Amino acid sequence: MLKSAPPKRGGALLVLGLETSCDETAAAVVEDGRRVLSDVVSSQAAFFSRYGGVVPELAGRNHAARILPVVRESLRLAGIVYGDLGGVAATYGPGLTGALLVGLNFGKALAAGLGVPFVGVNHLAAHLQAPLLGEDPPEPPFVGLLVSGGHTALYEVGPGEPGQDGLLRFRLLGETLDDAAGEAYDKVGRLLGIPYPAGAALDELARSFSGEAEPFTRPLPEGLDFSFSGLKTAAARRVAELEGEGRLEERRSAVAAGFQAAVVETLAEKALAACRKILLKKLVVGGGVAANRGLRELLSRRAAEEGIAVRFAPLEYAMDNAAMVAARGYFLLAAGTTSPPELEASACLELGAGDGR
Ligand SMILES: Nc1ncnc2c1ncn2[C@@H]1O[C@H](COP(=O)(O)OP(=O)(O)OP(=O)(O)O)[C@@H](O)[C@H]1O
Ligand SMILES: [Mg+2]
């Protein structure tokens, strides 16, 4: 633990964030946890679309080749030099071990060389920090809906202890019992011939459709949990039927629209149920699926009807990025938390298990 908060330059603390948990190599410079000075993302999505998903060994190699140019570019765009950094933060889990190790070890070495503090960041905490980037962030407590490629969960998000201003704390309320929403988008997208990652294109396809959508049952398991594997199987069955009838091309966007309606209605219903259950009138939404236009529209409308204020991650910070990592890292460092040099990558790290201490 730091004895005191890290030194500031010109009154502001600049933190370099690094993100390499999956297939995005990202670096960002954020001032005082709120103002994004630069945000560079080098995505391997096009590279992996030919494989239909991420190949862990190749992701690690690609990160290793890209990390230094990405970091240099983030400093150049921020208009700063290495010596201006007051701290370094890197994602240390959850994710692919070989991928995480690249950003984590780069960050630890860079911080040691610069003589500034280093902190490991929980990627899921960073996704729920993303909606707070920008003007007038909501104050905790609020409900956090995390919807990404690997996770779908609801949290009660509270403030830190006294002296830990801006540091969010998390308590799990419910989670998916099987597939994550983003994973379901990618799998159903694949059935419809959309390359990985399919979420954004499936969203577009669904929204372009105005006829009668294919009807799918809304998956609503008990309490605040989610389940998307049955919906995915139902979509696969329907696609096979339509293919057999020679009608898949004609009904492709009807399947997309029906699938999207089932997913976003489930997400909206559960998120608002969580707000009702713990008596909170504020909701934040982070993760790649938070970019979904259908979800943004439906949840905004339904939340407004119940007097609940909803805040989505800005589109540029919904999918993996390093600005959210730098922001979370700033609040950890400001609260006096640093990580030891022996911090290891943690592939299955959960939210609520802490950050890199
Ligand atoms: N507009 C959209 N609609 C639905 N899904 C989307 C949209 N845009 C992106 N996605 C999905 O978001 C996912 C990527 O999000 P993100 O980068 O947060 O996930 P991840 O980092 O792979 O997983 P995790 O954060 O759980 O480790 C992909 O599954 C992608 O298809
Ligand atoms: Mg992610």
C-alpha cells in the first residue's frame, strides 16, 4: 500500500491504462480518472474473423507485437511524455492468461522504470467504470448491469470507504447461468452468416427490419439471474428449419429482430427488477452489449417510466478499451492501493473479489 496518494503533475494525475485481456490491444491516458486525453485501441477482430473467434495463443503474440506502438501513440495523442505519468494501471483479469500477461507485465515494468506506482485492474470493474467517463457522472449507490462478450450480471454498486472518493465497490445480485449476452449475439450472428464479433452487425440487421419478427420466448429464470443458451438453441433450430424450407435469406433479418427483442427485453426487465428490489433509482450499463441500440432505446424508455435514471457507457467506451482501465486505476491509486510486483494474471477473476492487491 502507498503511504500517501501518488504525486500529481500540474495539479492533475495522469494515469496510463493498458488493456490486453482478449483481442484488443489498448492504451489510454486519463486525467484524474475522468478526462480522457487519449484512447488507442488496436483490435484483432478482423484478424480473428477468419477463425470464427479468438485463438488465445495468437492473441498473446499479437498483443506482444502491438503493445509498444499502441502505448507510444497514446502518449503522442495525449501530448505528453513518459515522465508526465503519475501512475500505470493494467487489466490483470479476467481474460486469456497469455493475453493478460502482455499488458500486465508491460505495465509493471514501465511503472518500475519510471518510478511511479502500478495497480492491477479488474476488467469487469473497468467495464462498470466506463459509464462514469464524461460529464456529470452519477454518484453511487446504483445498480450496475454488465453485458459483455463473456459476462452478463447485475451488481449493487456502492461508494468506497471514507477517503476513497470515486472508488466503486461491487456486490453481485444475479448473473447468467450459462452463456453471456454478447456470446449469444456472436453465436446467433454466425448462424446468420455475420462474421465475428457479430453483435453490432446483428443489431443493425434487427433494426433494419420492420415486418413480423420471428417469435422467441423471453428467457426469464428465477430472481435476477439470466440464461441465454436456450434462446441461442431456439434460434439455431429456427435457422435450420428456414434453411430446409429455402427461406433463410428472406427471413434472416426477421430472425435477427426476434432474437434481439428477446435479449434486450430480458436485460431491461432484469435490470429494472434489480432497481426495484434494492430500492435504487439509478442504473448504469457497461460492456460491449451496452452499445446495442435496441437495448439503449428500450431500457431508456422503460426506466424513464419508472423514474429510474439510466446511464450507458459512451459508445466508444462500451467495448474493450483502456480509458476505463486508467479511470478505475486512478481511483484505486488515489485511494492508496498499489499492486505488488509479483501480481499474476487471473484468468477467472470475479467482480467483488477486488482489484490487484
Ligand atoms: N451493438 C451491439 N449489440 C449487441 N452486442 C454487441 C454490440 N456491439 C458489440 N457487441 C458484443 O459485445 C461483445 C464484446 O464486448 P466486450 O469487449 O465488452 O466483451 P469481452 O471483453 O470479449 O468480454 P468480457 O468483458 O466479458 O471479458 C461481443 O460479443 C460483441 O458481439
Ligand atoms: Mg470486455
